[in-house]
Amino acid sequence: MSNAEAHETFLNSATVDPAVFELRPDYRALLLVIEGLDAAPSNTASDDLIHAAEAYARSLLADRPVEELPHVAVWREAYRAFGAKPQRTRNSLEALTRRAAEGLPRVNPLTDIYNAISVLHQVPVGGEDLALYAGPARLARALGDEPFEAFANGEAIVDHPSAGEVVWRDDAGVTCRRWNWRQGPRTALSDGTTTGFFIFDALEPMTDDALRAAGDALVTALSAINPAVSVSQRLVTAQ
């Protein structure tokens, strides 16, 4: 099986549990596998993207608080639907937009780029190393006993989601808690990542066209670093 076929198989095996769609029938996930990534140091193009995201965040927040931004507001509603308190555990879009106004964090080049895309297109985005996945990606409501590898006070720990919490997971455990709140280190992108798995989470009023435009923007940004990247993608909806 070629890499492209393997990536298509991985994407086609990804699932969203019906219980998640019961919470939010308008939920859509744009899934991308991008091969040929080059984790070279940040260049002018990626720096420009980050600076543009920071400026955009400042413009968005000039006349209203972050919680009133349309896509942030509906994600707050989604968090409340499964029992999370959005003022304590903020969805990734809200957290990044808040921070971007003062300056986006620098993690590694790949993460920095998708964080900038998240702010510029106002959509939660997660990025992971496909080689570190164990089996297919699934979005489900947790039982509460699934392992989630994390760090606390600088030490590795194994945590667990709350029962009913919406989580991304694979065969080895949870990869991202509370839908798009916190990704685990087990599948994290690094300077050695060559094939990334990216998740774009959308709720209404974000349209499918806007969601795809965000995905295209990520591909364009990563292609600027390595024009030879190859892309497979799938849009998962309740239909």
C-alpha cells in the first residue's frame, strides 16, 4: 500500500460517535494528512503569518470581548452541553485569540503555523504526528477510564477525562481532551515530524466553504516551507 493509500485509509477510518452529533448536529470536522513536512526553523513567511494573526486578533478584540466572537461563543455553548465550564477550560480558539492579542506562543514551527491559521480563520485547529497514532482517530464521549498522558509540575502523569466528556482518541487512549481544549504529548508534533494529522473543528455559523478555506490556508503555508508536501483530506459531517 502506498503512503497516499494508507493516508486515505486512515482518514476513512476516522469516526465521530453519534452521541457527539446528538450534542451538536451542526458539528463538522475537516481532517487533513499532510506528508513531507519540514520542521525547518521559522522563516520570514511563517513569521509574517504569526504577526498577521496577532494583528487580526487585536482588531477583533478592539470593540468586543473574545467570548462574543461568533465561533468562540458557539464553542462555549458546546462545552456547556457536555458539562465543561468554558470560563475555566477554554476552547483552543478562544485561548489562542486571547493570547494572540498580546503575542502568540512559540512552540515549534509546525505548531506555530497552525496556531496562526486558527486565529486568522477563527476555527479550532489541532495538529499531531501521524506516525505516533495507534489505530484510527475517533471523536467520542468518554467513559471516564481512558488514559490521557499529560504533564503536571514538569512530570509525566496519566490523567483521565470526565465521564461524558467529548474527546479525540485512538486505540491507546485520549489524544485531545474536551473536544479541542488540550492535546496530549504522546502524539504531539515535533521537529522530527514528517507527516502531520490536522483537525479543524467547526460549528455553525462557520460554513463548509470557510472551513475548507482554513484547511487550504494551512496547506499553502506548509507548502511555502516544502513545495513537495502531499495532502489527503476528508470532511466528516452528521450526514
